[in-house]
Amino acid sequence: MFYQERTPHQITFTTQQPPGVIFQHVLDWEVYGKLDSLEVQWVSKNPYEGINSTGKKNDSTFSYKWSFNRKNDSTTIVQTKIRNVAALGHRNLNFHFGIMILRNEILRMLS
């Protein structure tokens, strides 16, 4: 099955970690991403509210827009919008699998 990406994908979840902890975990991605040959670059950082970044692996470049919203004293809503920048307008077979791997890594990191 071929997939042509036109809009960003989104992952949203809640966690009992405060926004500052989530912010730091995402910033650590630059370090542990190297283990998977991922080059992470920060486009902008708004402490405890959001991060814009790009990740490059092989010939694929992904854009990530993170937001961290405190729902109440013990819950944060985390959202990331992901776009495959390098493959816009091209068929991309691996993108859905990459999204699921990222989602699983985020949840593992926060547990």
C-alpha cells in the first residue's frame, strides 16, 4: 500500500509528568537519537511550552512540533505534529512505521 502524505501526523497523550520534565526528555532526544543514527536539530525552544525540531535519518527529514500543556496539577497533555519534509509529494512506505516507533519510544521514556 502506498501512502502520500499531505498533512502532518499527530500523536497526543497525557502523562503525570510536569511540562518541565517532558521538555527535558525531548531535549535529551539529541543524545539518545544518535544511537539510532538520527541527527536532531532544534529550530526553536519555548521552555515548558513547546519545541520545534527536525530529525534527519538517512535520506528522510522529519519536522516535529511539540507542545506541552498542563491540564491540571498532576496531568500534562503532550502533542507532537510530525511531517516528513523530504518526502512531501512523494510516496512514503515507512512513515507510518516511524510514527508508531516514535510513539512507543515516547511512552517508554515517560513510564
